[in-house]
Amino acid sequence: MFISGFIYILGETLKGLYRNRWMCITSTGVVMVTLLMLGLFMVVNLNVRHITETVKEQVEMVVYIDEETDRATIEELGQKILGHREVDRVEYVSSEEHMGRLQQQLGGMLEGYDSALDNPLLASFEVRTEDPEAVVRLADEFETYPGVSAVFYGQGYVENLFEVTRVIQVIGLALMAGLAITAVFLISHTIKLTVMMRKREITIMKYVGATNWFIRWPFLLEGLMMGLVGAALPLGILYYLYATSVEWVTANELMFINLLPLQAVMAELVAYLIPLGTGLGILGSMLSMGRFLRV
Amino acid sequence: MVEAKNLFMKYGKGKQLALDNVNFFIDRGEFIFFVGSSGAGKSTLLKLIIRELKPTEGVLKVFNRDVGRLPRHRLPYLRRNIGMVFQDFRLMEERTVYDNVAFAMIVTGASRREIKRRVPHVLNLVGLQDKAKARITDLSGGEQQRVGLARAIANRPAMIIADEPTGNLDPGTALDIMNLLRSINLRGTTVLVATHNREIVDRFKKRVLYLENGKLVGDEQKGIYSNVH
């Protein structure tokens, strides 16, 4: 297309935005609110995920070995667990090592106790799985292996943790979908107004031989700009809010709140919100144009 | 250039027959009047030629192509070869004369240089060289129709289709517009005019196709309106 066409399209886009400025501001506002909420949710979700991942990584299973089990069976059991395709690594801890750890934890409290003579602690395998969520299933399986006395993985606590993360994710996704649909609806409504205002012009364009794409471009750009502005402003707001939060957490030495670094969060937000904003804008304008082009 | 073979056009669910077995052939460079009362099928025929409508039955060839079978994406290229002139002018009123004419060239992808060269030329042809910067709303009906004509010829179409081009004009102005169409025709462009205007038809003595209730009831070289009515 020649420059004249490009200038025309750009001019028409800006005129369309200006003529419908109040509707445009409203639609852009809705995109902004949508993406801001979405962004806020993403920030929370990213951090919750980060924290739960960290916690999940610490989820470990302890397979206690029967006292009576002979060395060969123990070795066989170790090989069997390690050979399981969902197991990442296995560490054998003898009953003496357990006692050593206990003594260390309790400090002087066990002084004088001769653990070599009477050690009630069972030897065990400490198992780390590839997927932390697999521990519940694997624990059931390992319990049936010969020589296994019991399996512990923080029963109850782990299931709750996984359940909460899932619920947070489902609610978030539903919320995001609802907001996105509202934004598309409003953008398409705004652009429909521009299209209707320019119906006469579109008809003339069709008569003089304009292609559908030539007619579409100004409206597409209009939607795209609304989406882009609607995404850029929330990004600015989120940047400010997150930077402040990180600073606050650091200043108050709340290091147990393990927040993701600002750059990582912003990279994620930009990667999602910009394409999403422009996508919503374009989708909105596409939906509004269809029937007006059939002349 | 335009050929209709057993052409039928039905509106709605086939109850209203707008064209009833119409057959004709129009050669390159001809000047044709389509005459007939309101509802005779003149406008339908013009709409079929620019493929605003699709024929219900039969074949309509424009530039040797069956427009009924033309894929939608080819329509713009058909229309770039046909200049349209309307009774209600269909101009963009908030824009200038120059912009209205340039617009027709912009949408077809003409270069800026070409537009700058061509627009003053066509405005000169229709006698509006001094009104390039005027707004459409500041022009008289006759002047507005001249802009319509300038826009129609801007892309050097092979054919001009004018649907009641003088319908909103006083007799003197109507004659001016028709004279312009005749001079465009003399340069080799085929001109098809649908009209009610008896005086004009009788005065120009061109080929006349008479339509009545969707049927082609007459086709005369150097015809006059009153031959049928």
C-alpha cells in the first residue's frame, strides 16, 4: 500500500478516537481496570506460586524400615524406591544417624543416654519426588513394599496446601475470563459506534473499490490503541505498587515473605498484559465490523 | 462490455420479480439510457452490474466476467473499473471537494504524486478547478453532482454508471451534468444512465433500453423516451 493509504488510515484512526472520545475513554478505562485487576491477580498468584513452590520443594517423604529387616532387603528396598520413575533422589538414614540428629536437636537433654544399647528410632529412606504432588500417591504405594514399617510426608498439611493453591488458581482464572469478556464487549460496542457514524463513508469506500482490509484497518488500529493504552497504564501502576511492596518488605525485614524480584514480575506482566490488551482491542473491533462490510 | 443472458432477479423469497428474463449486450464506448417507471428494475440492473446484488438466475457478464460468480474478494477490483454516480451524490459532506475526489484514489492505493496530479485534472474537466478547497455543504446541487462525476472518473474507469444523476437537479443543471457525461463518453468511457428524465433522453438521442415491470420491453438506437410511455 502506498504512503497515501497509510496516512489516510492513521488519520482516520485518530479521528475515530477523537470523535468518540468519551466512549473511547470509557472502554479504555474498562480495559485498564480489567488488566489492572488481572495484573494484581497475576502478581499475587505469581508470588503465591513462588512461595508454594518453595514449600512444595521441601515436601519430603520418610519411609521407615521395619526393625527386623535384614540388610539385603533394605538394599533391595532402596533400589526399588530409587528405581521408581517419579522419584528424584533417595537418602538412607540409619537409626544411629536419626539418634544423632535427635541429640543435636535436643541439645544436652539426652546426655548420658546410651543410644548404642537402646535406640528406639527406626532407620529410614528420605525420598524426594520429581513432582511434590505425587507424594500422597507414592506414600500409599511404598507402604505396601516389603520391609516398610510406615511412610510419613506431613499428611493433611500437604493435601491442604495443594488444595488451596488449586482453588486460588481456579477462582483467578474465572475472574480473569469474566473481566476479559466485559472488556471485549465494551470495546466492540465503542467501535460499533464509530463504524455506524461512518457507515456512509464505508458504503462510498465500497463503491469506489476499497478492499475490506483497507476499510478495516482504521477500526482495528482504534481497537488496538485502546487495548494498548489500557494495558500500558496498569503496567505503570503495577510497577509502582510492586516496587513499593518489595521495598516495604525489605525495609521491615520480613524476609520470610519470599517475594519474587521486581524485574521477574514485570517481565511476566509485560509478556501477558500487552498482548492481552491489544488482543482484546483487536477482538473487540473485529466483532463490531463484520456485517457492516457486506455492501 | 456488459451482457445479460436470461437474467432474473427476485427479491425476498421469490415473490417479487425485479428482473424477468432480461437479455441485452452493451458494447465498449456506448452511451445507454435505461428508462422506465419506478420499480421497473433500472436500479436493480445497475446494482447487479456492480455486484451489489447477485442475480437469482441467468448470466450477467461485465468486462467479460460473470459477476454473479465473482468471488467477494475480487469485487473491489471490479468496482475500480466502474465509476458510480448517484442521485443523492453520496459525498462526504464534512470534507472538501479535493478530499472527496482524492479519497476514491487513496482507497485504490494510488500514490500521493499521482493523486496530486490527477485530482486537479479531473476537477478541471468538471469545471470545479476553483472549488477544490470548498466544503461539500457550501456547494449547490449541480456542483455536488460534478464532484460526484469527478470522483467517478478519478480512477479512469472503463465504465460510468449513473443512477438518476439528474433526479435532484433543476433542468438547466441537469443538462450540464448530462453534457459532462457525454463528453466523458466521447473520450471512450462507456456510460450507463438510469433515468426518468424524458427531456434529457429525447434530447440526447442515444441507445435506450426500456424496462417495464422487470421486463426489457424495448431496445432502440437513437431512441426517445416517449416511444414506449
